[in-house]
Amino acid sequence: MEPGRVLSTNFILVGLLSAYAYSSDCVWNRDSDFPVYSPLILDSSFDFVLPVEEDGNKIVRIAAGATVTLACPGNEIASLHQVEAEARCLDNGLLAIDNSEWDLASLGCARPVKETIFRDLGTCGAEDIGTLHAIGFEIVSLGKYKEIIRVCFEPSSETTLFTEHVIHGANIAAKDIDTSRPSFRTSSGFFSISMIKAYSQSSQLVLMTNLLGDEDLALSVIDIHKQLYFAKGHMSPDADFVLMANQDASYYYINALPQWQVFNNGNWRNLEYATRDLAEKKGRDLRVISGGWGILELNDINGNPVEIFLGLIDDKKVVPAPAITWKVVYDESTNCAAAVVGVNNPFLTTAPRKLCEDLCSSLSWIDFDVGDLAHGYTYCCSVKDLRASVPHVPDLGDVCLLTD
């Protein structure tokens, strides 16, 4: 008998079913009942079947009689030797595949699922200067691509204008937790420089010496002990996703912009937490769009402002460090949204000029020190006002302010 296959409904299954599976639905604990390499589970609407938190447990539930697709993009369901399978939930808590019954724990992937980049979906950004791509999973049997992150990339400057994803507020409290992180990955056709080298502190020190014209000045700007170096600022961050597969899929350089580490680990991180907390409080999906604007300028040895890029190739400068990074949070169910701007310059001594009327005092969910210059001065806008200054911000139409 193959592992996990059930030949008789009278066969006593000891320890096979979750302690939670007393109803006619298929019910599993995400932490204890899933295989090591979990398949993606997609419902009939092509949505991920996600866990919810119940009494401190991460519970996944499929209604009896419902059909789902199990998928292992990039490898296969090990026990079936196929990439995907259609499964129906039986009232005994098992899954029917063809003429056999299986417990979920026996339907693991041979390896972790693998995302792909779906390229050239159209143009994006102001005056269509960007190209739209998506990060997600190819589901071959359905002839579909399950997108999780949309990326607007500008190829001339080799920079990301914005990314877009969804936080599932009803599920985020039950997300997978893994303290290990994958390395950021590149993909051919996006960058003409080594992104690994661009984000290394040693390379940044050499770069700053060249740009600013003085090694001592560069040493005061790139100081690891003060978190003064450029980090990979996740635009669609891993922690916004529920499934580990989706979290890992966020680690692409096209999903990052150069941010000072002290800002990335400061108020930008605080903004990410505040956004997730808002989604969890509302218990519904929030659409999140994040990007950069402008080019950071620092004074050289002669006091002249110099634009900062992480890549210098002959006479061409690529991968600009943005002057600001912004995040639009949109609750489509109420048609309310807000834009939050973080200034990517920890060397400020006074508050910078704002691109809009500051509305942070009206947003109860912005609960951190927005005036902290060293960790990323932050202010809030209506989406319409920010779009007037940052034309790459997508047009959401007439929306109300997302105050709480």
C-alpha cells in the first residue's frame, strides 16, 4: 500500500487525522498536519486556501465536497509523481484524488515550490516609462499564473517604480514563521551590474569615495556600526504574506530599492508593522502599493549636491537611491486609502519640505514617531495629493481617507 493511501473506510487511522477534524469538513493545523514541503492549495476561485487563527492554532479548512487544486510549481507532489492534482474533500477528512483517498500529510512536494517571473505584462508608470512584471506561480493544469507581487520596473535607470500586493488581514495572524531568510535573487534582463556587489558595504564605501571625492567623508557616510549603508528595502515585504512560499518569493532585487539601513530598520519597518496591524484589525484584504521617487542627494567634499546611484558603468549611472519611498494602503471594500512617505536621508538636521499636506495626525493607525529624522522622517498624504507630485502613484480615483 502506498504511504498515505486509505483502502478501507473501516481501517482505523491512528494519529492520521488532526485533532481538529471532528466536523465533516477537512480541517488541518498548519503547523502540525502539513507536509514538510507544503503544496499550494487553490480553491475553485483560484484563491489560496489560507489558515486562520483559532484558539492559538493556525487552522486550514476546506468544506466537505469542495474541490481544490494542489500544486508544486517547479517540482512535483512526491507521492503522485505529478506537478498538480485536483482533490476533493471527503466527509472523513481525507482528500479524494482520482479513485484514491489521501491524508494531506502524504501529499507534500518533493522540494519547496518555486516561483517564476511573468514578464512584459504591459507598460506602467507615468508616460508608460516602466514595464510591468509579476512574481508568482505557474499552475499548468489550469493554464493560469497565480500572481502575488506586481512590479513596475523602469529599465533605463534599472529601478523599480513601484510594487503591488495584497495583505490578507483575516489570515495574517496565522502566517508561517521562519527565522531563516533566503538570499535575494536576480533574474536576467533587469540589471547590468552585480546587485550582490552593489549592496555590499565595501563596494558602497568605494562608490561613495568616488561620488563624494573624499575617503574620510565617505567613511562618515558609510558606517556599518551606525546602520549607515544601503540595504535592500523590500517594497512588498516577506512579512506581509501568509504562506512561506509567498514570503520566499518576495526575495528578488526587482522587489527592492536602496534604503539606508537605519531607515529600513527604523520608520519604514514601523510603517510595515502598522500596515499589517491595520489589516489584521479590519480582518480583510488591503491592497498595498509601494515605490520610490526622486534621487537622493548628498553633498560632496566641496559642498555640492551629488546624486547617489549604486551602479556606475562607464558614463551611465543606474540603480538610483530614491529620495523618498512611499506606500499607499487601499481598503477596496470601503474605497478609502492613504499614502505614507518616508524620507530616505538619515543625515537631515531639520524637517524636509513635504510633497503634500501632512495628514498623519488624522491616521490613528500611524502610531510611531514620524518626526524621527535619524530613522526616517515620515509624513502622510491623500493619494490624490501624492500623485500630483509623484506621477507613478496609480490613480485610485475618488477615494476617502483611510483614517482607521
